[in-house]
Amino acid sequence: MSASFLECRQVSSGIIGLYLKLLYRKKVIVRCGYDWVEFADREGRTFEKILSRLISYPVYKFADGLYVTSERHYERILQIRKSRNNLVLVPNAVDINEFSPRENEDEGLIVSVGRLEKQKNFMNLIIALKNFPFKYQLLIFGQGKLKESLLKSAEENNVNLKLMGNVSSRELIKYLNKSMVFILPSNWEGNSNALIEAVSCGCAVIASDIEANREIIKDNQNGLLCSVTASGIRERLLQLFEQKDLRERIRTNARKSAEGRFNLENQTRNILNLYRKVLDRK
């Protein structure tokens, strides 16, 4: 094998990387995009709970380098690895030139992005909009098994919902730019790409007050945090619909935070530095 090192894009493939490390005497770097153990636990997948633990521990312990997207995942890995050597925190990032503010908002347009699954908490978002006192339209981008349930709930609650399916990045950016509010009401998350994309586009963001989202959104600065309940979501939606000045301030601060922390150029530089450190280590 002529490669200088092997890179595995998620922890689940890291065990193959460790096998090839032994077989070919090559160094292995693993990208930890989300905490596989946490997701398996939350989604109640019994077999995957066991498998994720059996694979994650040796990967965290014996990979030559790891880069991790979230602070809490970093700390969990550190408890196993017992060393910060070649363990780097690199949050997800976007091309801030591509994901950038461009158009004026469409009045009442609410945009959300995510799989149509329990994790994303779209059912409570729909309930939050029942008898909403402002003109609005809710667009949700994504696919999933709850599609029919969400449509039924929207019909029963007379909620103006349109499920948009999966679209290209270019198409999504167009809707993010037009949104009056972007909302991510998830019950749990990794380091959400969708949330970072919305922040980079200068959206007026609402995100659920969970540990993962607090790594991206500072409440009342570059976004608003809400509880995962329908009433908590509704309260924050009303606040942004009623207060244009607040929306504009959040938009400005959101874009600034993306330029500072979620810039793809900075992320690439940090990853390249990790590559060099791993390759230089004897």
C-alpha cells in the first residue's frame, strides 16, 4: 500500500482502519462526526448499542489521530484516550462564501432541515404552530419515515406545512436566504451541519436548548434557544415574529459567528496540521 496514512470518515469504519494499520503498518486518522454510542442509546437500537461500544473504544484508544466535531464528544473520547496528543476539536464548517446572506426575507417563511424522524422533533414544531396568530408557511427539507404522520398532524391542526424532500445545496441556500426564521427543534443532535449552514447564511435562528446546539448558538446573541416542548417552540417563534429588531440583530451576529468559527478554510487548516503531526510522529 503506497498511501502515507489512512483516514476513516466515521468511527464505525475506524475498526477497519485499525485492521489495515496492523496489516500494512500505516497510521490511521479517524474523523468523529458524531457520538455513535450516544445516538444508538437515544434511538434505542439494542444491537447497535453493543456494536458501537465494541468498536468505539479501540478506535478512540488506538487511532494515531482523531478529529472531533463537538466539545462533549471530545471530552468523552479524552476519558478513554487519556491524552490530548493528536486529539483535535474541529467543528463542522461550511464554505462561507457559498452559504452567505443574499436575499431579503419572505414574510412568514419558516424553514427547517432534517430527517423526518423522532430525533428532529418536527411533530412538536407542527403543534406549536396551531392557531398561530401571524401569517406563515413552514417548509421542512428532508426525508424520513414520519412523512405521512407529519402531514396528517399538519392537516388535523390546520398548519400550513410543505414537505420539500431533499434538494441541492444551491436550492437550499435560496430558501435559507429567504427565511424569516430558521428553526432546528431537535431532541438531540451531533454538531449540526444544517444549523451551521443557517448561521452562515445569516438566518434568524431558533434551536432547541440541548448541549449540541449550545456549542453553536449563544442564546439571544446569534440565535434563540428554546425548550423541545411545543409551548417552548411557540414562545420563541412568537418572539421573532413580533420583534423585527431582534431578528435583524440575530442575523448580523449569526453571520459574524460563522465567519469566526465555522469557516471551512480554518477547519481545513486545523485538519492539515493534524495530518502533519501524525506523519511526523515516530
